[in-house]
Amino acid sequence: MHDLLLQVIFYIFSGLTIASALMVVTQNNPVRCVLFLVLAFLCSSVLWLLVEAEFLALILVLVYVGAVMTLFLFVVMMLNIDIESMRTHFMRYLPYGLILVALLTWLMMCALPHDLFHTAVSESGIALATAAVNQPNTAAIGMVLYTDYVLAFELAAVILLVAIVSAIMLVHRKPIRSKQQNIVQQIMTRRDDRVTLLAMKAEK
Amino acid sequence: MSILQCCLIIVLAPLVGCVVAGFFRKQVGRMGAHSVTIAGVGISFILSLYVACVVLSGSMPTLDTNLYTWASGGELFSYSFHLGFRIDALASVMMVIVTFVSLLVHVYSIGYMADDDGYQRFFSYISLFTFMMLMLVTANNFLQLFFGWEGVGLVSYLLIGFWYQKESANLGSMKAFIVNRVGDFGFILGIALVFSYAGSLHFETVFRSAELIAKEHMTLFPGHSWSVMTVMCLLLFVGAMGKSAQVPLHVWLPESMEGPTPISALIHAATMVTAGVFMVARISPLIELSNTALSVIVVVGATGALFTGILALVMNDIKRVIAYSTLSQLGYMMVAMGASAYSAGIFHLLTHACFKALLFLAAGSVILGMHHEQDMRKMGGLWRKMPITYVTFLLGSLALCAIPPFSGFYSKDTIIEAAKLSTIPGSGYAYFCVLIGAMVTALYSFRAFFMTFHGQPRMDKDTLAHVHESPWVVWLPLVLLAIPSVILGYVLYMPMLFNHPTLLSSSIFVLPEHNVLEEMAREVVSPLQAFGHAFLSPVFWLTMFGIVLAWIGYIVWPSSPLFFAKRLGWLYRLLLNKYGFDAFNDFVLVRGVKALGRVFYRIMDQKIIDGFFVNGTGRTIRWLALKTRVIQSGYLYHYITAMVFGLFGFLCWLLLAQ
Amino acid sequence: MIPVTNYLILTSILFGLSLAGILLNRRNVILLLVCIELMLLAVNTNFVAFSHYHGGHAGEIFVFFILTVAAAEAAIGLAIVLLLYRNRGNINVNKMNHLKG
């Protein structure tokens, strides 16, 4: 029963993920694209829960969907995007795209021998994970993160800092109508910039 | 001083004259130019007389020394090229002739070229020619001979085209040079063959190994084996054909009359054209061993002797007549060579040099007197106005026609006898040709004589009033040449041809079965006796018949030539066209080469090399770039597609390549 | 339990779809960034599945960091999109061929 439930959930949610990914790719309206992406993430998060990665699943929803996708929506709505129907173009190149995808998928299938993963997910590596199974996922990650991978953790922080700085730097604009004085420019003026003498005929 | 030093001075003195007159034109002026060159050639003449006396008296052996090694190979090619002299009887005789005629021409040119701008250049050139010719005759190896050979060809080109502003002069000089070149091509092949079979270019070495070479055979065309000696001699003879204007390479000599008359006398009568004859005499040890070569020489010479002589009958330019006469006499010399009567050929060369130069210079004197008019139809009755020229021209003509006791008789008669006695194939034909040629010679030379000096004056009144004898610088060489034309034959008859040993016997090799002079020597006693026997031979009567015909045709019945020309119109036209040789050359060779050049230019050069290779590579690269440019579209999705394909390929390789 | 192959098939389909989305995109740059996020999602799912299969937590740590970097990259990418819009007035991918030549 338990297994069957897992299977059903898995198939439903993976089906939803794939469907929403398909929708992402084929929508005209960019807002809809982003919204379908959000759906994909949510379904994915459920799938991750099935693999006993609760922490990551919830982080996915909180951080990714909550922050990054919101950002996407902000930008999408800020920009005045032409919504043109590119159905014809899309239809023309669709076969090529599908062939490419099929090829890649087949390649990946070839990479895996048939009998590689006969054992179910949970039946292997149990000896290693006996101690870890009893801890909740968060604690387990925490145990490893701050001891073995602390350097990577610090670096990740630096990366985030860099991202913030660069994002602001890129988009920052100077105020256009500022009335601040530029002393250097004021001192370096020449007479010719300010005064022009004209010779004009006297009017009668 | 030693003979060797004498020879060095003989050869180099004209060169010094040439350099001074040529490069220091302004410094020495006209007087200086002719003085220096005449001094140079004069010294050469005196010294060569001395050398000839020493050598011909038999008191010294042949001098054969190498003076200077100008190139030598190392391990790969262990032969050394030398500069050296070979002074034997033949060379010394030739030296005397060359310097004598050259000296007289130098003196003559003072008068002839007096009012020409290129005075110093002329003297420089004729001195250069003398130097080259002397190098040729004193050479002791084939390459030095070839150097002199080419040198005289070059100077001939320079001198024929002396008046270079004249179009015809330029064409004539180029024709001479190019036809000569054809002969030189054969000559060089012959020299190469000599070198490859004898291993050396030195005359002595080659002559010693002549017997060995004669035994060898080579295949020129598959299936036909030729004797090496025959091929070698034939190729060397091709060179002689070019230089000595044998048929069919004779076409350049008439056009060479575009040059000033002194050089026609020097180059195209006495010296350059005889270089071929000299060379054939030089290689007599080789030619004697090849009957085929001898036959070819005799036939070619005979053909030239008769047929070019016939052409002289229809020429109206006085110099052309004498030019064709030279061609005919060169044919006689070659007949002598082919009949193995080398001494007779050289003897005829000697006498011919004297009387032909005399004829040319006398013609030059006439032309000078007639203010550069050369057409005989406009002359006539000059014998009263130019007596010295008249007498010397007459003496020259008598010598040319081989009237006894003038010099031409002794040499030409010997040749005709030799042709009769010779046994090689073709000598019968040669005898026939030289016999008829004697009559033809008399006919054309007296035709020229009568037309020029006798009969009614046909020129305009003005010229007639101004005609006078030429200055002494012009008639002195004529007189000096007339003397040997008269007596040289008588004097040298026995020593040159029939004494034991003959003057040239040390330089010439004759096989016993070919030795016709030996046969003739049994009956000949003295020149006087030969003189007496002359009146019994058919040659003399044929000659008299020719003179009588000329007298009838041009004095008694002046309209008869025109009558015959109309009746035998086809023959007349054939002769005027010179048997079609020039037409053939122009049509086949000149046009052929021009067409070939055009093909090479238009198709090879322009289309293939320029269009296909040079421009084509550019165009191809541009086309490639055009096609490749499409890849750089600027669109991100194209680039990503490319990346994905690359990734896909890489993964395929990685995963599936086990 | 669910075999790993199922997850692999799922992620490969997701990856392929997002790749198709990038290649077939002629409309706007936002879609490009969205497809990148989708690709990252696929990869993350893969990592998580394998992490569970092998029992250790390395995969999950990896996902943690990938999430971080993905967020940073999304932020900067959107800033660039804004600049593009500011300078060009549109964000049509078809009109961005300034690399041509």
C-alpha cells in the first residue's frame, strides 16, 4: 500500500512537472511562462520530498519560488514586452527541437546499462546511512555543511555578496535632474563657451 | 720574345683598342679612336706574320698551352675549364688572314664612315670583332672556340644593326642573330656530346680518343642505332651551317647587307662566315671517321654553291649580288671539306678572303661615289670616273671567276677536281653543282661588273656630275687587297696543297682512302703547268661561256635579260622569292612561334596562371569565407545549437566508442 | 520505492524540454532565463535522487550550493535584461544579432 501510494504520487507529480515545463516553453505571454515555472517548481518540490530531502524541498519553495520567481515576475511586469505570436516560427522549428531532445534522451539512456539500478532507491547504501536515517534531513545537512563543506559555504556567501553588488551596479542610474554643482567643470570654462559676438546690421 | 707572348699580344691588342675606343669615346675623339684601334690591329698583324713565319717554317711543334683555369669542379665534377692557345699552322694562317683584312677594313673605314655620328663606336666594334675572331682561331678547347663563336655572332648583330634608327637594319641584325642561334644550338649539343664521350673539351684529348669514339653507337630513336661520331659531327656541322650560311640557314646573309659595307667585307666575306669552315677543318680528325657526315657536308655545300649562285643573277643591289656570291663560295669551301680536301678548302678561304673583301670594299667605294646609291640599275659607265675602283673590281671579279692565273683559279679548280675524284656518296652531285656553279659565278659577277661600270650611265645628271674617285684611305686597301688576289694563288699553290708535307698537314688529319689531294699531287708539278692545263679543262670553257653570256646580255643586247624574265616568268618569280625560304620561315616558323606565344600568353598566362591559380585562389578563399560567414549569425540560439551538437557528438564518442 | 531510473528519465525529459525551449526561443530573453532555471531544476532533481540512492549527503549539499549560485545568477541575469531593455527598447532575441560578422 505504501509503495503504491508512493508510485501514484510520483507519477502524478512528475506528469504535472513535465506538463508545466511544456507549458512554459509554449506560452506566448511571459507572465504565464513564469507562473507555469512556479508550478513546475512546486511539483518538483513534492518529488524531492519523496526522496526524503525535506529541507531542500522546502528551501526550493521558500527561496527559489518565493524570491527568485517573484523577482522574475517583477521584471516581466516592469518591462513593456511585445507579446507577439510566433506560432509559425515555433511550428517550423519544433520538429528539430523535438528530434534534438529525443536524441539527447536516447543518449542518456545509452549511458545507463539496464541492470545498473535494479535495486530500489532505498535498498542500497543502507550500511552507510544507518546513523543518518534516524536524523531529520535538516540536522544531517547541518552536520555535514558546517564541518566538511564550510569553505564552500563561505564562498557561497561571497558569491551572493558579489551578486548583490553587481546587480545594483549594473542597473544604477545617476539622477538625471540633479542640480549638484560640478566645481571642476565650472573652473574650466572658457570665454568662448559663454560669449559669442555677432555683427549685425543696424535696423532702420 | 716567345711565341706564346706574341700570341697573347696578338689576341689582346684589338681588345685594348676596342675598350679605349668604346668606353673613352669623348676623351679620345675620332682621331684617337681610329688611331688606337688601328695601332692595336696593326701590331696584331705584324706579330701574326712573324708567328706564321715561325710556325709554317716547321721549326717549332704545335704550341698547346693552358693559360688560365677559369672554373674547376670538385668531387662531383672533376673537370677543369681552361683558357688556352693552340698555335699550329691552321691557326697561324687564320690569324694572318683575320688581322690583315681587319687592318685594311679599319683603314678603309676612316674614309667610309667619315661623316657618321657613331664613328668611335664603329671602330670599337670592329676591334672587338677582331678580338673575338682571334680567340676563336687560337682556341685549344671547344668551349673557348664557342666563346669566340658566340662573340663574333654578337658583334655581327651589333654591326649589322649599326644604324639602329633604320627599321630594316634592326630586322636584319635580329634575323642574323636568331638564325645563327639555331646553328649554335646544334653546336652546343655537339659539344656536349663530345664532352660526354671524350670526357674532355680539349682538342688534343678529343682527337686522340677519336678512334675509340668512332666505335661507339647510340640510339636516338628506339630501334635505330647511330654511330656516335656521325651524330657528333653532324651536330657540330649544324653550327657551321649557321655560322657559314649553308642552306637552309643561309637566309640571314643577304639581310646582313643592311650594315655598313666595311663590315660586310670584314665579317660576311672574309672572317666570320669562314669560322664555320675553319671549325670543320679543325675537327677533321673527327669528321674523317664518319662518312655520313662527310656526305652531308658535301651535299649541303654543293647545294648552296649552285643554288645561291643562281639567285645572284636576279639581284639588283650590288651588295646583294656579292652577298649571294659569298654564299656560293662558302658552298665551295664546304664541298672541299666534305671531299676531304681540307687544305684546298682553307686555301680557297684564304684567296676568297682577299678577293671577296676586295669586291665588297670596291662596291663600297662605288656606293660612296654614288652618294649611297646601291641599285645597279641606276649605275653604268663609271669606268671613266672611278678608274682605281674599276681596275680593282675587275681584278677581283677575275679572281672570283677562277680565270687563270688569278688566285681564285688555283683554289677553285682544286676543289672541282677534288669533288670529281672523291668517292663518298654525294660527290657526283657535288661535282655537277660546282661545275655549273663556275659558269653561274662568271655570269653574275660579270653581270654586276658590266652593269656597274660599263654601258650608258643610267643615273640622274646631278649624281653623274658629282661622281669621283674615293679618297686614298678608301682606294689604298683596295690596291692592297688586289695584290694578293692576283698572286696569292700562284705563290701558295704548291706549298699549301701539293708539297710534302703541305703547310697545314700538322693540323689536319685525312684518312688515306679519302685523300684526294694525294691523288691529285701525283699529276701536279707546278702552278705554271696547272695554268697551262687550265685551257683544256671544261671548267675554263664554262667560265668563258658565262662571261660571254654576260657580255651579250648586258652590253650587246641590253634588253635581253628583260625578255628572258618575261618568258620564264615563273622561274624569275621563284628566284626573286629566293626559292621560298624566307616565305617558309616567315609563314611556318615566325608565325608558328608567334601563335605559340599567343597561346602561352592568353591561355597559359592569363587564363591559367593568372585566372586560375593566382586569382582563383583569391576567389576560392573569398567564396569559402562567404559560405562560412553564415555561421556567425549573431543569434544566440544558433550558437547554442552548435554547442549542443558539439556536446552531443562528444557524448556519443565518449559513451559509444568502446 | 521508486527506482532511480524513473528519476533519471524524468530529469532527462525536463532537461530536453528546457533545451528545446532555449533553441526554439525567438521571442524574449526572459524565456531564456526561465529555461535555464528549468534546466537547473532538472539537474538538482538528479542530484537529490542520487544522493538518496547512495545514502550520503554530498548530493544534497551540492544542491544547496547550486540553489545559491542559481539565485545569484538569476539576479544578475535580470539586471542585464533590464539594461538591454533600457538601451534597445525591446528584448526581442531576433533583433539581437550584433555579434554578426
